[in-house]
Amino acid sequence: MITLEDYVGPHSASADWNAARRANGAKLITAVAIMESYMAQDGVIFPINPATGTSVSGQRYGGFRPQSCTIGAPNSAHKDGLAVDVSDPINEIDRWLMANQDKLVLCGVYIEHPDSTIGWAHISLRRPKSGRHVFFP
């Protein structure tokens, strides 16, 4: 399971990792843990990303991103502690998420469509403008 420490990664000393963003991150990690427990019941696991040593994807910016980070959109949910990219090298997580969209609703999460996240799954608490639990960025 992803911990809050895994989520913030190398950015724990950033001034941007303030109380509000830590609270958001804690809510996100709780929702992801609940979703992960549903996945585990079906035999799906979150693989470890060798670059981070956790289930967080990428090299450095799959979890929390400081405001100065140039990766992603300027108003990225990652910068508010509301989104995480999880390692999904064979797209098993994305397949499960698409087949179990009712669980997205139960967990209160939104995902980028798997066609946009080859090798990772983007999970967010931020509701997209479309309101759909599966959206294109």
C-alpha cells in the first residue's frame, strides 16, 4: 500500500507540502488504499516501481508535485495533493479500474482514461469538469 511518505517522496521538505496539501494527500491515500483492497480481492496488486521503490510511478513526480514542477498541467491535482500516478507496467490496474467503475464511485476517485496512461494509472480525488469517473486529460 502507498503511504503518505511514499506519496510525498523527495518533496517532504518543500514549503508547498503544507497542512492543507498533507490533509488532501491523506484523504487520497485512504481512498487509494480502499480501492487497492478491492483490487487485492480480485488478485490484482500494485507493483513496485524500481525508480521510487514504491507503487508510485515515474522517477520523481508521480505523487505530490511542488508548485515549481514543470511536469503536468499548471493546476495539476498532483500539486494540491489530490492525485497520484501508480505504476502499472502491464496495464493490469487500468484494466481492473475500467471493469470495476462502480468501485471508483464507491471510493470517490477519478481516473484518466487508460489510453492516456500507458504504464501507469492516474488516480485523483479532483472531479473533472465532465464529472465522469473516467476522463481524458
